Amino acid sequence: MKELTEMGKRACEAKYVLGALSSEKKNAVLYRAAMLLRSGKEALLKANAEDIARARENGMKEAMIDRLTLNEKRIDGIAEGLEQVALLPDPIGEVMDHFTRPNGLDIEKVRVPLGVIGIIFESRPNVCADAFALTFKSGNAVILKGGSDALHTNLAIETLLRQALREEGVTEDAVQVIDSTDRAVTTAFMQMKEYVDVLIPRGGAGLIRSVVEHSTIPVIETGTGNCHVYVDESADLEMAVRIVVNAKTQRISVCNACESLVVHSAVKDRFLPMLKEALQPSGVEMRGDERVREVLPDIVPATEEDYGREYLDYILSLKTVDSTEEAIAHINRYNTHHSETIVTGTPEHAESFLNGVDAACVYVNASTRFTDGFEFGFGAEIGISTQKFHARGPMGLKELTSYKYKIRGNGQIRS
Amino acid sequence: MKELTEMGKRACEAKYVLGALSSEKKNAVLYRAAMLLRSGKEALLKANAEDIARARENGMKEAMIDRLTLNEKRIDGIAEGLEQVALLPDPIGEVMDHFTRPNGLDIEKVRVPLGVIGIIFESRPNVCADAFALTFKSGNAVILKGGSDALHTNLAIETLLRQALREEGVTEDAVQVIDSTDRAVTTAFMQMKEYVDVLIPRGGAGLIRSVVEHSTIPVIETGTGNCHVYVDESADLEMAVRIVVNAKTQRISVCNACESLVVHSAVKDRFLPMLKEALQPSGVEMRGDERVREVLPDIVPATEEDYGREYLDYILSLKTVDSTEEAIAHINRYNTHHSETIVTGTPEHAESFLNGVDAACVYVNASTRFTDGFEFGFGAEIGISTQKFHARGPMGLKELTSYKYKIRGNGQIRS
């Protein structure tokens, strides 16, 4: 683990430099990195081919291999991502509050970087460059631990990012990739509290659980989404069908996809057949409670377990309720505090739902699929926080910062 | 541990009610609790006498017994604290941001409670009522685990707080005190991630370390302060003496007291004798590096270990540097990111120090003793955060909140 400690120390030295960099310098690094990624395609594709060959040997499924694969278009996409972050406003140095106390002390609350951010991620190698762009623009040093399947690709990307830093005269230790596939190293990384200020896992529920369990560093939990659409008795049923179909099927593998439908008993007889027909083309399997099955007798019964599941698949659980209050209670019992929607024509029900549902993003008459840093106008995102601590919902540049108080006096002492 | 789980469940049920309470209702509970504390002095003093008797039997030192002791005046102080929190503005419901996206989605970022807050504290029983006031006013449910020495006192305070809640028709589970002195229960409490949203330890470095190590719940670290005063070459030396004396001796046992002095070599010969004389009446022991000891040859040499220590005692370590940069590097190496001061007449040095020092509160020409929720005008404080995550520096009501996004649409789906 000696090497890991060295990485931590280097990141800590780098953080003081990075926190003081001008926006111009940071943007110059990002543009140069984009250029180097484009001109370095050959090396990237070669490294990626090694990873793919090994993955095939290990019998990885094609869908997973696709996530791992780089091609010219994907590399261009990664480069564009870096340039987009360069265009975003720099959050560092923003005066968030400013006041003077009766004793004359002048207190400024100023936005500063978090320091050193650790990111543990799976599969897709674009995360490596994306995460660097966001953490670097917000003045942080980053240490990345990617999936072992993508190790060569991640290291090739790291080489180009560090070249960009070096050519701009900025410390290369702004980004470091852990060059190991040893699980013990990952566990040790999660406990480098002395050097790492926050740890962000990006990946499936298993990864996130493991990080939360083993980390002594503060963690931002991201991405598990058991999202609901509630169709109220006063809903525009055609709008409700469009929203459920979009939230369920537009992209099934994402955290803001709908996994469960809650329907008011007064409209279930009309709504459920409409919905079934609309979901037919995508082959969505429906699993309902008894009252749902009175209307759709040929669907599978839903179990307690179904209501707690994030399927990430063409499956939808269905639950009948008799009021907005019952819908809220059901959602708060089973959800992952990610994104929830009510479809309703009654403003009072909309307000009850907005206030009562415990989730990062609560919608009225819109698809849950909008929970996303780009859709929110943040310009980028490092993930969706499902915790209430530090940051909630889509996390952009500001969510990767902290603050300090600068206090100016003229000799004040406390009596 | 079954009982602990039941407490967690009850707090979770309470949190949805508390998050929706009006400011008027919350304030009515706080005023009633203050009244009941005043009229219930007899019961409180009786419970407190039991704790004190047991503490004496166990051979507790008198200084610690003093911290544990309630008397009429202290109970009045606790009641006043509740009333002061009632006077503070309610943070819940504040619209922190509001914007409309090109697709018409109207996005409001609204302040909400964190949910269930766990507080683990030592010694002083006033924490029980203070912590309830702040967590309750910010819409949270709280579960308190106090020191075993104060168990009877804490339970007596809990009884009155719950009576106030009941008489105002609010769920009593807004406050629950863990009725156990078993360490295993404390450890289990730190791992009630399913029910508790954030854990705040209030106490010494040992308690905080233990919580950070064992907790699976997000923790706000509070209170360890190895604070420095740096006397620059251009300092007004008389002001510097006043600030060091105040920061070191005004109250030695607190986290924002000065533990270490850093002095520029150009002024040490003039400054150190002045300081020594000024610290003499308080009997402060000075421990210096070689260059300090050239001026004050009869003081103890400072070791590496001294520079890393939070003495909380009449001891001061001293270090000589040749520049502001060296002072910043020394402080960032040894500090606990709490509060640091430069005494200087040079604006450029002040700005370098403000920007370069990594601490919650960085001062120019003022005592570190001002790092305090009341001194900052927050009206109250639950502690001083020394981490960068979620909250930094003095934590008042706002720091006990999170936010949610309320998004209003008219049928938007994602394409």
C-alpha cells in the first residue's frame, strides 16, 4: 500500500496548487486535453483493444463489452465533454455570503474546492476523463479507481490528461489513476481518510453498498433509482400514458427510469388498459396487486419484493391506492429518494405530493427522466446524489465544492 | 437492539410530520418546553443529584462533576436557550433557487430537513435540550445518546421535552434519548443507517475518532481545534500580544483556543519577550524551536509532537518562519482545519494567508475565539464542523438542513 500512500500525499500537495489556479489556466488544460485525446486516438484504441481481448478471454458478455469499447466517435465525444466543461462558469472564489458583525468583524463566505476527491467507478472508460474535467474545473485533485476490465484504457487516458497538465505547467498530480486490480488496494483506498476528502462511487448498487460499508471517508451515494409515477384520480390519462411510457422505456438501464406505477383506484379501470396497450410494443412485463389484476387479470402478481426493486429492465410493478396520502406513504416506504412524479389535474394534490414525497426530485406532470445535470442546466454532472447530506440530486461543479470563512478584523478580541 | 430499531422506526415516522410543522407550532413547543424546564426544576435537580452521587462513588474528578452539575441558574440558562431558538427564523421552506428550463419545466430548489439526526455527546446535560431545540426548529427528529454519567439527568430532560410536545399535540418522537449505558448499543446506534440520516458527535477527540471509525451513517466531525496565530514581520506587535493572550487564555478548554504561535524571524527578538511577559500572569508554559529559544533560552524545546497537539491547557508551542508562505505550509501541515489567524500590516500577506490556509475560519488581525455560531450571528450552534463536507465552521439551523427539487411541468417527456 506504500504506493497508494504516496499517491495520497501527492494529491494533497497538488490540491493547494489547484485551488489557486485561474479559470483561464484550468480551461487551457481542458482544451489541451481534448486536443490530445483527439490526436492520441491510436494509442487509446490500442490500449482499449488489449482490455477487450482480455474481457473476451474472460467470457464477458457482449453488452458489457460494448460499454467498455472505445471507437473514434466515442473518443470525439469524450473530447467534446472536456471542452463543454471548459465553457462552464468557474465556481471557485464565489462569495456566497458577506456580512459585518457589530464588533466590526467582516465575514465573507467563499466557495473553495473540497480538496482531494476519490472516484471508484465501473465499466465505461469515459468516466475517467469526465470525472477529471469536473473535479479539475472545481479546483480539486482526483484519484480514480476504475474497473479492472478497463485498466489499460484508463491508464492510456490518464497519460494524455497528465501530458496536457504538464504542457500547461500544472501539476500532473491533479489526476492519478490507481494502477492495480487488487481488491485489497480498493479497500485500502476507501480508508485513506488522511488524504481523501470525499469518495464518490459511480456504478451499480453492489459497488455503492460496498463503498458505504468499507469507507471511512465521507461518501456521496449516487444512482440507485426505484422511481415511481403516481397517476391521480384527476390525471389527464393520455398525458399519464405518455409520461409512464417515456419514464419506463426511453432508456431502461438508467437510474431515473420508472420502475413502479401507483394508480388511484378511481381511474384504474380506464387507465390500466390504455397503459397496457401503450407498453405492449416495448414488451414491458407488468406485475400488479390484486386490484390491478381485476382489470388486467393476465398479468403477474406483484410481491412485496417487487415494490422495492430497481429492475433496470422491461418490467413495471403496479400498485393501487385510494388517495394521494396513500400514494405518498407507499412511495416513501419503497423508494430510493431519487425521482418521483405525480400526474394530476388537482393543484392541492400536486402540492401535497411535492411536499410529502421524500426524494431529491419530485415532479408534477413530467417524466422522471429529467433528473440529470444537463437537463437541469448544470452543464455537466458527476452523478445523482440520493442522500440528503452535502448534495442532493444532480451534482455539477458547485456540488464538488465546500466553503471557508474569511474574516477581516482590526485587532478584535473576545471578551 | 430491538428497542433501538423501534426508536429508529418511530423517528422515521416522526420526521415526515416534523418537516411539515408550521413555524408557529414549532415555536410554541419550544416556549412550552422552556416553561416546563423552569417549573420542573425539582425533578431535574433530583435526577441530577443521583448522577452526581454515582459519579462521586466512581471517583470522578471535581472539574468533571462541575460540568455534570445542574443548579437553578443553569436550568434557567437552558430554558433561555430554548426561547432563543424560538426567536430564530425558520429555515424550512426557503426557496434557495428557482429557474425555468427551455422545455418549460419550472424547477424550485427548496430547503428541507435532513430527517433524523443522531447526536452522541459527553458530559454536559445542557446539550440534551440545546440539541433538541436546534434539530426540532430545523424540522428534524433527533435521537440522543448522552454520556452514561448524565443518564438520569438526560432522561429527566427528555421527559419534560416530550411533555411539551404532547401538550402541543406534536409527536413526542421528535426527541428520544437512548436509555442505555452499554457500549454495544452505542456502536449499534452508529450503524442505524436505515433510520438515521446524519450523526453528529459532540465531545473530545476520542469520541469523534470512535464515531468516524464505527459509523456507517454520514458523520459531521466537530470540534478538534489545533489553532494557530501567525505574527507576521509587519504585525502591530502590541495587537499581536493582545490577540495571542486572548486566543490562548480567555478560555483554555475550547476548540477555538490558540494552541500554537508562528512568528516571523524578523520580529521574534522584539515580540517574544513581550509575549512572554504578557502570558506570565496566566502561567502559560511555552515550548519553542531553536530560534525561539535563542530569544527565550529558559523555555522547553518544542518537539514535532508538540506542533500537532491540541493542548486544551496552559501550554503554547512556538515556531519560527521566514515568510508568510512558510507559515502557511507549517499551519496546513499541523492544523485541524478549524481556525487560524494572521496578525499583519501587509494586505498582500493577509490575502495570501486567507487564500492559502486550509481551515474553516481564517482571520486577519482578530482572535480565533470568534469561531462560534453566536459570534457569527447564527443565533445558536450545534457545533463547529472541521470537515469540508456538507457544512464547515459554525453550524446553525441552516446547516441542519438539506434541499429537494420541486419540478412542475405540463406533460414534458424526454426525447
